[in-house]
Amino acid sequence: MATPNQEDELTMSTDEFLEAQAELYHHCIAFVKSLTLKAATDLGVADAIHRRGGAATLSDLASETGIHPTKLSNLRRIMRVLTASGIFSVQHSDVVSDDDAVYKLTRVSRLLVKSSSYQLSPVVPVLVDPFAWSALLRMPEWLATDERASLFDLAHGCPLWDTTVEDGGLFKDGMAADSRVAMHVLLARCGGVFEAVRSSLVDVGGSHGTTAAAVAKAFPHIKCTVLDLPDVVAGAPANDAAVTFVAGDMFEYIPPADAILLKWILHDWKDEDCIKILRRCKEAIPSRDAGGKVIIIETVVGSGSPAAQQIFSKEAQVLMDVFMMYIDGIEREEHEWSKIFFEAGFSDYKITPINGVLSVIEVYP
């Protein structure tokens, strides 16, 4: 008698089998999309197309990016992946040849043009990171044990934060680029979150102040302060009069303010650590009646309008969640956020989705 699994195999048609095989292989080599995207970003392909007026041939790209003439066919193969993925678009004439294709920017690759005020090319090497990938490759053995160290610690013998000190500013630049884009969208869509802040805000873990500076520029009545570790604050810009920098540890003390801002902070930490941070935040703000609140800019897995919850947004949320596993981080669903808010002593919260990945959470004492 056939087992259930054997019956499943027997009921699969040849076409279904071939389609399943193709789908499996597609998932196995999906990392190639990430690597070609990073290669194109490192080479400045989007900038090359932009400099050519928004349309460039393969020869144009080779000339602009310094590709060796003998590698022109390899560049075509890379561009074929990136056009199939929707990163760039391509047009052909009636007679197809290597050099007849004309490549153009899409809404995605426009974010990679370095001359844009809201470019995200510095984020690509942060996410397409061999240190992270090599750590995530250790998932099977890590999951099978009670190992307390993170995947990153296990793979590299030190915490991620030790490597960012000596990465040439790669991580800091990536986060600053992300902040510029996120705040551009956030202030346009839900600026009232900050407009209601009475007079002061502390950006916890705000690095060199990109997010705080955006708030200060949009709302001059708000005195903005950045709290970060001493080595981070030591490298902060000295000519930004709109933002004050304070060295400290968010687990120990957060300066008093009407509002505390946490952008991409809590997803780095386990629940018990988030509760400690949030308790320090609660100590720093006044009552809700007096305008006190914590503003969190993070992913809320499963949040968003139906339009925002298309396949790219939903998949991006859950992919980012597993990506964060490499440092024991987590992207949380609403019920997980709610649990840590109430355990930290807060009474209420409000979630406002701002795009497919990010939401603003206002948490009230």
C-alpha cells in the first residue's frame, strides 16, 4: 500500500513535476539576484544610465563603469538578470544583438542613483553582506542546540557591533541613507506624529543625527538630541546646531524629553532587552496628558493596507525577520509588540503603516 507521500508523487503530473522542479531551483539560486544587484551597485550602473540621460546601451555602460571589453558579454548576462528582476528595464530593436539593447531606470534603480538626495545605494552592501550570509548558513546547527550566542557570534567569534567600528563607515552610511528616505516619506505622510511633540525629542541610537536633523528642520520648535555610545558621538558632526549629541548607554539612562524616538533599534534586541530599553524611555518622558510618548519606527509584520500588503511587501517583512536572526534580532507582529509595551509599563499604543516595510508606533505611558 502506498504511503501518503508516495500517493502525492503518483498524483503529480509530468508538467506539475517540471514546474515544481523549476520553482525549487529558482528558490535555491535566488541569491544570485542579490549578488548581481550588489555588483551593479558597486559598478555604478544606475549612475551610468542617469549620466547618459536615462538610457544607455551595453557599450555605454561598459565605457561609463570601466568594464573591460572582454567582459562585455558577462555584463549583458548580469543586466539580463537585473531586467528580468525589474531592477532595470530594457528595450530591443527588431534585430537583436548584444549592443542593440537600451537599458533604462525603473522606480527601484532610481533609488541607486548616487546624486539623488534620497538614494539607497549605501544600504545594498549592508544587506548583501558576506558576514551576515556566512552567519545565516549556520542556522541548521544553531537551531538544533541551546546555543546562546548569536549566529554572528558563532560564525565570527565577536558581536556584529565590533565589526561596524572598523568597517570604514559602511554600516553608518547605510543607516543614514535609510533614515533620509524613511523620514522623507514619514514626514510627508504622517508628520503629525512629530508636530504634536511639545518641545523636545531624544533620538536613541541616532548615530550622527540624520533622523533627528530631519525632525528639527521640519519642526523648528522641537529641540532634538541624539543619544548614542561615546565612540559614535565622538565622530558626530560638530557644525549641526539643530541637534545636540549626548554620549551614553540606553540601557542605563535616557535624557528627559517630551518624546523618545527609536528608529530601527528594538529589532536588534530580544524581548527582555527591549523591555529594559522601553522602561528607560518611560522614565524619561512625562505623562500622556502632558504630551509624553515613545515613537518607534520599525516593521510590524502583517501590518499595512491591502495595497501595501502585496507579495513584495509581505515577503520583504518575513525575509527581513529571518535576516535579523543573524544577530538574534526579530521583526515583530503586533501581538509581540503589544506584549513588550505592556510589560514595560505602557498603557496604550497606535500603529500607523507608512509603507510595505515600515510602520510608526506611538506608545503612551
